[in-house]
Amino acid sequence: MTAGFLATSTFTRTTAPALRALVWTGARDRSLCPFACSALRLWFIFWIPGTPHMANSKSAIKRWHQSIKRRDRNRATRSATRSAVRTLREVATSGDEAAVKAALSQAYSSLDTAAKKGTIHTGKADRTKRRLAALVARAS
């Protein structure tokens, strides 16, 4: 999007709700709707300046806030799990039995926690634990 495009008379004379209606109905007349391309249409539907990007009802706003909290919590759990698994993979090649045992315990705990919280599937946690156990067995 260029600055020249935003300065065109079609864009400045038409209000955002009217443009959204034109975009949503798929108007193909370029004089009415400069966003005839589907990619631009999708961009404009969700990114009109000055309009909210979420539902207006109280329950929808609450669910939106809850989903943001869950997303952040899941990201932290997933990141901690990946870090624990990465640490175990690095320690497994070192040959230090005590460090490997501690890292394996930490990785198992982290995977179980992530599966319990629903961040990852239980099958993925079990599969990863099996592969880590095989890695430790091969390394020792």
C-alpha cells in the first residue's frame, strides 16, 4: 500500500463501514472498491484503521482475553519443554551419568506437565519420552 493510494479521493470520501460493506460483498468495480483482489479484501476487512478487531459482546471480549492468557501460558510451557529436551540431548553426549539422570528427570517432568495442561498431546509426550530414553540408552 502506498501513500499515494491512501490519498485517492475514493478512499478518503468513502467511510470505513461503507468500504467494508463493498469489500465484504465482493464489489468488483474499481471506482467503488479499490480492494477487488481477494488478498487485499481480507487485509482490509480486518485492518481498517480505527475499528475494533474483535467482537463487541461482553462474553466475546471475555473469551478473547482468556484465549490470550491461555496462548501465553501455552507458549511458556512449550518453550520450557523444548528447552528441557534440548538440554537433555546436549547432556546425553557428554557422558556424565548424574547430569544425564537429572536432565532426563527434568525433561520427563516438563513433558508430563505440558501433556497434563493440554499444551501438547499425551501421545506426543509419550513418544518424545520413549525417544529420549532410547537416546540415553544408546549414549550410556
